[in-house]
Amino acid sequence: MDDAVKIGLGALLGSGFAVWVAWLNNRSAVARSFLEKRRGIIESILSDVDSFTTAASIYWAVLNSAVFKRDQKDFLSPEELEKLKKPR
């Protein structure tokens, strides 16, 4: 009877430890997937912001050139006019 109790308690302790380890692994996997999803969203937003700032920089540079040429009594080339009219 004494051996059966020792074996039973050992099995109970081992299974409790296994459940605890499985729970920890599941928790870390959930946290990892959450962080990967969050990182993907942030990368998408940064990509959109980067393309917007690039387009805005080009637009403002061409607009600045147009104002400078207007002040110098010069005309814009057709390519520069297209850059100003083309939506980004």
C-alpha cells in the first residue's frame, strides 16, 4: 500500500508539472503571435507613412520650383506641370 501511494503521488506530481509547463508554453506562444501580428500592423502603417512622405516631399519640391520659376518670370516645363497635376 505504501508503494502505491508513493507511485500515485509521483504520477500526480509529474502530471501537474507537465500541465504547468504546457500552460507556460501556450501562454508564450499566444504572446508571440500577438507580437507578430502587432509588428505586421506597425510595418504596414510605416510603409504607408513612408510612401506618403516621399510623395509629399516630391510634390513640395516641385511646387517650390514652380514658385521660384514664377518669381523669376520663367515657365514650368510640361514634365513639371504633370508632376504637379498627377495625383499620388
